[in-house]
Amino acid sequence: MILLLHVSMSAVFPYPSQIVITCFPKQSPWLAKEVEELGFTVESQSVSEVEFKGFMDDCLRLNMYLRTAGRVLFQLSRFRANNADELYKKIIEIPWEKYLKKDGYFSVTSWVRNDSINDDRFANVRIKDAIVDRMNKKNGMRPDSGPLRDHTVIHLYWKDDKVRLYFDTSGNTISKHGYRKIPFKAPMIESLASSAILASGWDMASSFVNPMCGSGTLAIEAALMATKSAPGLIRNNYGFMHINGYDESSWKGFKRLAGLQKKVDLDFKIIASDMSNEALRAARENAKLAGVEHLIEFVKCDFRETPIPKENGVIMLNPEYGERLGADKDLELIYAEIGDFFKKHCQGYMGYVFTGNLDLAKKVGLRASRRVEFFNARIDSRLLEYQLYQGSQKHKS
């Protein structure tokens, strides 16, 4: 069955423009892979974003399906400005009455590196002033503005005299997928978990085992990916919904199509274990909200006792990092025991340890076949890959 979707915003945005999709540092290779699988051609890529050309309507589909992204930005205008006065003059020329509701609400975010600006917030204020002055002149009333990102969001990129102005079609970040209501300790954000799983090369058709599951993010993301459950099915509010031209029936069409693509069951196991009752309670509740609780086998046990299916697959751990080597001897022991657990119980699997402490990672005692760079918040991290063949040997330094 093919659903014909309305072209919702083409009357207001009839021409293609640059689309910039942001992500956390080092996730762009996996974001680019997702974008290309959706049929787009990535034109440029940096450490924390990808860029290509598309229509505003494409932003709806990107917000629906992307797992590794932070924000989907649609370029509205580009020009040059040396200072805030020039910025104001350019901004007030844009036909904001065409894009914004006269009684609506908007916010401004920015990234500014301009010698005339000491505080990004000043640039934000000048943009707000220009928009409000224009709207007040055209409509006889002004929209409200403030810091909340749950309505229309305008993003400023300003470096030297180069200005790029975008609609942030996501609004609040889509790096959070909307199901994690009960975090546990310092959980891995959803987009990072997805990136790590994609980086592992897991085929989404074989076992996925997540000892030390914490709030369950890795196991839940694995289940969502394997069932082709689009992240946008969970979330109900985006920035594009508050821009003129938005057609609710079009978004409902995207949701219906995404719903039809979902798989109901899996013919392999996803296992999440933890020895903490509190962690498992959080993980179960989060999985329930994500609609995948029935697909994950939750087990209360020490990670060394996690049941490993005979069918090979991927086993991935995100152990605590600690502050520095020697600060916690217990963590050194845990990392060493991860290596022993891999060797004794996980032969035939691909093993992965995600960690922000490379000194502790050495305690695993196995030679990593691959080291994938990531950042977890501001922590320089690695996803370490171990090929767990029969009789894996300790790395001899």
C-alpha cells in the first residue's frame, strides 16, 4: 500500500535550499550514512554536521527518521554583515510575515564568531528586534519571543562577516528520542547510542546483548532499529509545526507510513542485564514507553552471569568511566573482568566496550581490532571492538 502524502509547505517554501543537520562531535559519519539511506546526497561533512540541498518538506521526513541527529536546519537566507546594525538591517528586510504567525511565539539561537560581538545574546536580541519591528509594521501586532524552543526556532550562524540564517525545524533537539522518562546515573544519550550501534555494524538480525544496561538506552535503541521504528513516531512537537504552511494532515501521513514500516516481532534475542533493581525498573519503563518492552529480555544479574544466546551477534557494554586511573580500583577490576567475560562466555560474538577512560580500557586485556572515536558530552570516548574468536588471547605489551 502506498500512501500519497500532501506537499505541506511548498507554497511558502517553493524552492530548495541548504539543509544542515547537526550532531554531537564524531557522530557525523553515521549521520551521513542515515541521510544517504533516506535518498539524499551529502555535499559536505564536518565533525558535527552534514549539509546538502533539499526542500522544507524534506525536513519533515528527516525529523521523522533520523536517529543520530541533533537538529535539522533549513536555510532561509545568507548574506554578509560586519556588525549588529548591519545584521538588523538585513534581518528586517526578510518577509517574516510570510513565515511566522502574527500572534505566535519564536526563539532565536546562535553561533557567533564576530569581532564586534562580545556576547551571542546581543546578536539574538537584534534579530528579535528586527523580526518584531517588521511584523508589527506589517500586521499591527507583534509575536512573542523568549528562550523556549517548543515553537518556531530561528538559528543564526555568523562567522566574521558571513551570515547564515536558518529555521530550526526540530525545535528541541531530536538527539533525545522521547521515551526516556526515567534516567539512571549518567545515561548515554539516545543519538549516541544509535551511533555506537551503527558503528558496530550490527546486522539488526542477530542477537544483541547489553550487560550493565543501566536505563536501557542501548538495548532500546537496538530494538527500535531492528523493528524499523522511526524516532518521530514517539515525539509530538517539532519546530516546523509552528511555521506558516505546516499542514497537520501531511505529518499524519508521514506517521502512518512510518507506522506501516514497523515490524511487530523479532526472531532473535535482545538481552539487557543489570544487577540493580532500580536500573532495571527504569529500563523496563523506558522500553515500555518506546513500545519495545516485549522485545527485550531483562535479566537481573551481575554482568558476568548475563545469558548469552548460542546464535552469535553483538555484545556491547558501557561501563562506568571513573575520574582517573587509580581513583577506583574496583573499576580496574571490572574492566579486567569484562575481558575475562568476553573470552570465556562470548566466543563467536563481536564484543564492544564504550568508554571515556582509555587507561581503564587497557585493563580489558584484549587487543582491540578497531577504535571508533566519539564524544560522550565533553568526554573524549572510544567504542572498542573485539573479535571474540575461539581462544582470544590477552594483548601482550
